[in-house]
Amino acid sequence: MVKKVLYWAPCLNKVGTYYSTINSAISIEKYSKDSLKPTIINVCGEWNDSEHFLKQNNVNIVKFYRKNLFKYLPKNGFLGSRFSYLVIAMLSVIPLIKLLKNNKNEVLIIHLIVTLPLLIKFIFNLKIKTIMRISGFPKLNMIRKFIWKYSNKILEYITCPTNDLLEHIKDTKIFDNHKILFLPDAVINLKRMNRNIDIKNNIDETKTILAVGRLTKQKNFLYLIQEFEKFLKINKNYKLIILGSGEKRSEIQNYIMNRKISDSVYLKGRVDNVFSYMKNSNLFVLSSLWEDPGFVIIEAAFSNLFVISSNCPNGPKEILNNGTGGILFESNREDALLNSFIEFDKMKKDQIIKKKIFIKKNILKYSLFRHFKSISKIINQI
């Protein structure tokens, strides 16, 4: 008997959760031998850009609305994103009730705006089995604590992408411990990572440091640039490329112009293929204040880049095994990243290779197959 697996993940931007959901669904379709059938819920057009790719991989899509209302919603900023999530929730109420009522014997995996499906399940006493995915470092305000506490009885499992986060969630004592499970994200998708890999990044032969992410407070790029600026005074043989867009772009661009370092720091904006840049770079840096768990570290390591990362919660320390697979620095501390740049620049080739080999072995658990083995085991326990 085929069991349907529904994914509820209304993403505003193409961040880690977006690609994790896609890869998770693809892994189920690819390896389940037709015993599980993945379906992604597309509320108002948030999954339209990937619809063709998903269909190529035989992943079903349920559309609540034919018109692409998503393109009119603000995507950035705290108020803008909260407004959009509210609109998505309101648009979803009736179609989500109908969908969940008709799939009572199936499995629902919820990533974002989890209150809505949980509330629907509670009010209508629906029997659909539900798994809640927690990523990042959730702020446990009173409202969230209340909702999570009363959701414990109607949730089959709660999954976390890192063991650090798993222990943190257990420490809150909100959920039954036996329900909280480690589930590595599906990150390494060879079909996506290998496309157009030979595109050049149009930067000269100077050594390239690469950073990837939305230009937000979380990614802490201004700190990265300030530390790199100090490193330039020691070694001018490096350039910094930052890929991504976001609300902090003007602030970051103004800093670069005012400090007259535009010949060494490049803001390339959002690009469709980060892997071409990864192939043509020497070093990857993650300067984030928090992560969930740090997809770009995994992708960079798989692309054979050496990794320097902040020791922020949750993920980088685990992925780099406390520095065995790269260099960890104290998050947001002055000169910490500068010293990491200096350390890397002085490292011998065999030391670099040793760390690269270690992290490549460590990230195998983030492959589609390993993810499938974990998630299918969880589903089959329900």
C-alpha cells in the first residue's frame, strides 16, 4: 500500500528549508520503491519556480490557488515577512482543512507556520500523522511555548537537523523525549549541484574567499568584511565574493564604498548557480550569528572548499567536528575571523587536505540516501 507524505513548508525565500524540503521529497520518491509518495503543498505560488524540477523528479504538487499571489507578497524584513506569513495562513485555512480531512491515513511533515496545521488537526480531531520539523535556534516566547506544549499530544515526532538542537529542545521539557529525533537534512543533491558547474566567476587569478547567504543580520556579513579588510593590510593576494541579496545590501555596499575596498570585495547579488563560484574559489567563510544547520557549509565542503566558520548555534560546530574539518572561530568577536584568515594562509597543503578529507566524510549523512534511510524509518514507526 502506497502512503502519501505531505510537506507543509510555505517558504518566502529560497533558504535552507526550501532546498531541504525539495531534496527530502526527491529522496523519498527516488528510494522508497513506490511505498511512499511525496507531495508538496503549494499555497499561493511559493513553489512555482521549482515546479518543473519537482515534476521531473516525480514529486507531486498540490496547488491551493491557480493564480500566483506569492509574487505580490513582501519577502524581506521582519514586518514584511510576518505580514506575508499571515496572508499565507489566512489563504490556507479552508483548502488545508479539506486536504487534511481527505488524507487522514497519511503523513504530514510541517516546517513553517506550524500553528495553522496543528490548530486544524486539534479542532477537527484529525487522524493524520504529523511530524514537526524544528530548524535553527527557535526563540521560545510564551506563545510558542504554549502552542508547542499543547501540541505534544497530537504530534507523532519532532525532528531536529543537529544533535545540538536536539539536546536544546529536550532541555526545554516541552515535548516527550522519546518523540524528539535527529534527522539530518537532505542537502547533497548531485543533480542540482553538478549543473553548469564549469561556469567561470569572472574574477581574476587572485585567491578567492567565498561567502553565500541572504544579506541579513543573521549572516553577519558586515563583520566578515571588516575582518577581511584588516586581513588585506597583511595580505593583498585575496578577494572576497559575497553571493546573495537582502535588506542589508545598501548598508554593506555603502561600507565597501566608504572604505574604498570595492576592488577587493564583490557583492554579486543572488545567483542561480552558486556551485560555479564554489568550484572557482579557494576558501569558504560562514560568519553567521546562528544557522539551521548551515547548508552552505555542507555544499562548500562537498565542492572541495576549505571551510572557516563561526561557532554559532546550531550546526557549524557539529559539521566541522569542533574544528577537525576546518577552522572554527568565536562568533562575532573582534579579530577572531582575522586570525582564522591568517591561520589558513599559513597552513601547509597536507594540513588543508587532511581537514578537507575529514569534513567530506562527516557530511555524508547529509546525502539524499542517508536522509531517506532516516526519514523512512521514522515514518514506518508511526
